Amino acid sequence: MNRIRTSFNIIFQSLKLMQLHPKLVFFPVLNFIGMFGILAFFALPLMFETNIFSVVDDFPQVMQQMQEMG
């Protein structure tokens, strides 16, 4: 129980500090943007079902189309 109280104490002290110095809000926002970027890096291939193997399988067709155009 003491750990939970200490954790909340630290959170409230951090929020008070950010109220006194609004420029410090930049760091949590930057952290959120970075976290979102990493999440997108791993989630987007899963959402669109793409992987390196599908690119390798399509490579001969792409090369053939390029030769036909050029």
C-alpha cells in the first residue's frame, strides 16, 4: 500500500512541477509521439498484411513490367 501512495505522490508532484514550468510538457508529448511512431512501425504491416516475402514473390512480375515499359 505504501508503494501505491508513493507512486501517486510522485505523479502529483510531477504535475505540479509541470504547472510551474509549462515547457516541461514538451517531454511527455515527445515521448507520446515517439511511442506512437514505434507502434505504427510494427502495427501497419500487420494491418495491411504486407511482409518481405510478398515483395520477394512479386519481384519477377515487377521486373517484367519495368522491362516492358522501358
